Amino acid sequence: MNFPKKVILSEVGPREGFQFEKRIIPTELKVELIGCLADAGLRHIQVASFVHPKLVPQMADAEKLFESLPKRENIKYSGLVLNTKGIERACLAGVECVEISISSSDTHSRKNSGMSLKEAIENGTKMVCLAQKYGMQIRASIQCAFGCAYEGEIPKERVLKMAENFLESGIDTLFLSDTTGMANPLSIKNITEDIMQIAGKTQVGLHLHDTRGLGLVNIMAAMECGVTRFDTALAGIGGCPFIPDAAGNVATEDTAYLMESMNIETGIDMHKVAKCSFFLERLFGKRFSGKIYRINI
């Protein structure tokens, strides 16, 4: 097995995790939690999405949150955007790194962004151009790359074509998102191997959900393909509000534990992350899907 010596875990809990919860988290508490995650060694943290506050009320404080975050050396804060208006808002908020995300599923795209697949692809190109105009670092992601809860299997050719469009536009990083948690090790390898071939020098990462319990196994399969960047969320919190029976991302501390057991460096103190996860359990009054935080407090 060909595994890397080091991987980069990007924390998405403050964005994807909180957007899935009904309880609104005060901005000050978000700032405190994000600071604790940075103290735990996480250097890439996605803190908010610039979307309509009526649809995702937990993200209504995106501008205030970015304004409140202290500048820290070697910490990259990012925001997710779904349209050009989101890019404009992110620019005004001083965001230096954005994730431009479009879905490969027409049904999911309409539910998630209000656009058809064709409209979303065209909009993706416009967003990249606008973000480049503002000098932002651009991470592009393709949602439902491994299947859709509404449409089933997504043609690989469609995913590859969308990836090519992004790569040709000059993005910095490309992520494949298993939005509905339908990926398995075979589908991970089937698509990721081809993506790695066309990506060239552009970094490729995966955004995996643990809906069917295959999250960590899928990470293993992706590493064998040469992928070294993964999105994770403390405690396994999160999920897409527009996906039925959605589950959270692979837990950050679970992934860090797996890597440590394989002598793969992450730079993350999983015990410090676990304390943050335990805090969230008490805050929301429920248990999350993560495993390690329950035994490493």
C-alpha cells in the first residue's frame, strides 16, 4: 500500500457543522471555538458560507464572524460561496480564500442553489473569474461527485468534464465532494484516479460524509490514489440541509487518530479537538457520530 507521510486536514465544522443545527450559535462562541481548533493544530478552517440567511440562518453572521476572527500566522480561514453575490459579500468581508461549490446533480443543484445543472456550471465559471479579479485564493468543489440521493449514480464523464472546466480556469485547489455519503472505496478509486491524472500540479482533495459508515475507509482508498487533503469536522458534526437523512463529515479527531496509528503526520492534537467536540455535545445536548472524542476527553 502506498500511503503518504503527511496529510492536510481542513476543518469544516464551523461552517458545515453549524449550518445543520437548529440552535443559533452566537458569533462570540464561534470565534472562541475556531480559536480552540487553531490551537489544536488545524491550519485550514472553513468558518462560514455566504448564502441567503433565510435559507441557512446559522450563517447570517458570516460578515461579522470574519471581522471578529483574530489574524493568526499560518491559519487560513475560508468561506463557501454558491453564486456571484456570495463572492461579492466575501470580498467585502475581507475573505482571502473562497470555496466555489457547484453540484454535479441537477436535482441537488436546484435544491441547494436554486439553479439547474447548466446554470450552475455557467455560474461556476463566472464565480472563478470574479474571485480571480478580487485576488482571492480559489478552491473549487464538485458536489455529489460520487452519487446523489435524488438521482443515484452521477456519470463519471460529467464529473470529469466539470473538473476540467475548473482546472482550465486556473483554480488553486480542486475538491470532490461526497455530499450524500454514497461513495465506497471502488467508486473513490474509479473517479479519483482519473481526476489525479488530469489535475496536473493542482492539488486535489476530498470532502467525505460518513452517512453509510465508510468515511475512513474511503480516506484510505483516496490516499492510495495519491490524495493528501481531506475535509473533516470535529465530532463528525454536520450535513447538507437539502439532503434527506444527511450525516456529518468524517470526524476530525477520528481521522487524526487513524493517521497517527499509521505514522502519517497531521500536526493535529486530537485530544484538544476532542475537548471541543465534547463541548459541542453539551451545548447541543446530543451525541454526534464521532468516536474518539468520547474516549479521549
